[in-house]
Amino acid sequence: QKRRGNGHKAKAQKSRVGRWFIEYNDDEKKNKIKDRASRVIKEFPGQNTLVVEISEYERNRLSNENIITSSHQDAHVEASGSFQRVLTDTRDLTERTSWGIKMIQADQLELGPNPVKCCIIDTGYALGHPDLPTDLTGDDAVNKFGDVMKWDVDMNGHGTHIAGVISALSNNDIGVKGAGDIPLHITRGLDDKSGGFESDIIDAIDQCIKAGSKIINISLGSSKMSPNAEATYTRAVNEDGVMIMAAAGNRGAL
């Protein structure tokens, strides 16, 4: 005779496992969600939300038993835009203005006396790059495997490229000119393959705000947006007074 509950376990094992935002009302229900999840990834106590890997079967059970108030998929996000690595002898370079700076006419503006801090959520930052500032701050993150992603390392290059557009050094006769001498804070919302999840971006936005950033650059995209991410963006803008700069894509349409 089978033990009671083995049927649920077998069905859960056969059911597809996904990554979800799960919202709850109280700690008792939160603990029940944790018990049935395959893995607890993140907790957002202020929002009564867990990010978990859970089978579709168990998620439906939790919903049918009124243990969860709502659930939304933690969508995958990835870096937007492309760049090209160029290996060259810095002695032969002539400093130029990036085409992106000209496109937004940033080269026609002067920085005021009190530049505000800009936070970049991306693949990291190549600290020590000869055309980038070294006087900056950052926060590490943890990827989906539990490994620490250092803010001052960029094995992909996309985050460093974005940092160069914003704050590459000027009048040093190499590379490109950035938009200006803008204070930077770096966070890791994306892994070395330029991918991540909405919950990673939510964590990174909180890091940006705690660091005192008033501009957040998010050069990434996704096929969907969860209510959890939308609420985070809205709070950052309306309550924390942050300007969020998001990628519009390179395909000529939104």
C-alpha cells in the first residue's frame, strides 16, 4: 500500500518546473509555499513575495487551496543591442565621440556643477579598463546557480560598453568620449552570457536606490513584464525619484 502523499509527489515530479513570483498573505502560507517549491530563489518580505522554482502541478495545488494570492512568471531578460570587441594598440588610437552620444545630442550639453549618480544594471564592469573611471562603486549579485557575480568583472563586455557610452574618460587620446564625468554605481542584473530574470533586475534596482543613484540605466529586454517588475519600476520613479533609462531596441519599432 502506498503512503499518503506519494501520488502528489509523483505528479509533481512529472510536471514542468518553472520560475515564479508567488505572493502570500501570512507566514504560515509562506512556509507552505516553501515546503512545496523545488527551490526557493529569493524572498521579498516587504512585498509578501517569494521567487521559487516550482512544478506546475504544485503551483496549481497551492492556488486551489487558496494558499497563494497570485503567481506570475519570473520572465527571462537579456542584454539589448550589440557591440564589437576590438583588440588594438592603444598608442595608435585617436579619441573620438561615440555615435550614440551624437545620436542623442549629449555632446551639445554641459554637465552642471552637481552631477548625479548613474547606476548601470548589466553584465558588470571591466575595472582597470584604460578608458574608464576607477573611482566608482558597485554591488555583487548571485546567479541562478548560487555563484557570486562580481560587479567589477565583465566577462561578457556589454556592461562595460554601456559604461563607456555614459562615462568614458575624455581628453586622454584613446578610445571614445563618454557623455561626461558622471559618477557610476554598477550592479549585476545579467550573467556572463548577458541573461537574467526579472527578479534579478528587481534586486539590482533596490541596490541602485540604496547606493543613492538617481538615474538607472537598463539596456536589456524581455518578451513580457510581470506585475512585480512593473510595481518596482513605478515605485522607483514615483517614490524614490529615480529616472529609469531603458533600451528601446535596435529594430526600429517598439
